[in-house]
Amino acid sequence: MMLELMAKEITKKKAAPKAKKADVATVSTETTASTTSKSLIKHYKKAEKAENATDFAIIMTGGKQYVVHVGDLLKIEKMLGEYKEGDTISFDNVLLSNTGTTTTVGAPFTGTKVTSKLVKIGRHAKVTIIKYKQKSRYFKKNGHRQPFFQVQIEKLA
């Protein structure tokens, strides 16, 4: 419904008058109007999707907390153990779960489980670390690539 209203508003806009040299700012905003309308449409599509998906949970893994919905793809820290792509990972550290009608808050955990599928095992882009002290010929250069798991949330139980 919001998407239809946005489409009507975009079509109602009139063509802008030709710009003069002093009106440089209006030219740049007019050229980005079509890209802005596309991004607004994407935003409202996401909002409508979020309204339909009321079930969510807050899980804790790798020292971080994540808000997850069914179908979400998220990158988490690499977990200990032998895992390969396609494995099922269950998260026991659920801090909060919401089913749309009831909300369960843990103290510290709720006792429910979130089940996910391991989609990808990879490493982030390289981070370069340089230590340098002038006038003393001290120069150290190291690189690091942080490993990650990309998981897709399958079930909130």
C-alpha cells in the first residue's frame, strides 16, 4: 500500500525548469531524483516485509549480539569445532524471543534455540597493520584476514 502511494507521488512530480549557471545545486538534485525514488521504493518494500515478519530473536555468539529473523543471512565470528558448508548450527544463547503475540526475555537466556544453516566459510578482506618510528629505521608491516561464518537462519524455536 505504501509502495503504491510512493509511486503516485513520484509520477506527480513535474519536469524541472532548465537550470542556469547559478542554479547548479538544483541540477544535481534533479539528476539524482530518479535514483532517490528507486531507493525509497526499496526502503518501503523492506518496511512492508518487516511488518509481515514479526517473529524475531536476539542471539549472542562470538561476543556479539544479533537480532535475527527467519531467512536472514548474517556473518558471525568463526566458531570452535569442525564445521563444513551445509552443516546445521543451533544457537542456545538466546537472550530474547518474540513470536508476535508473546515476548520471552531471558535471565540471562530464554532456553529456546535458533537453528541455522552454514552457507559459507570465508575470510574478510585483508587489514594491513603498520608500525613505524621515524629516524630509527623501525618499520613493521603485518596483514590479517579475520575468518567468518555466513549463516542463514532457518527456524526460531
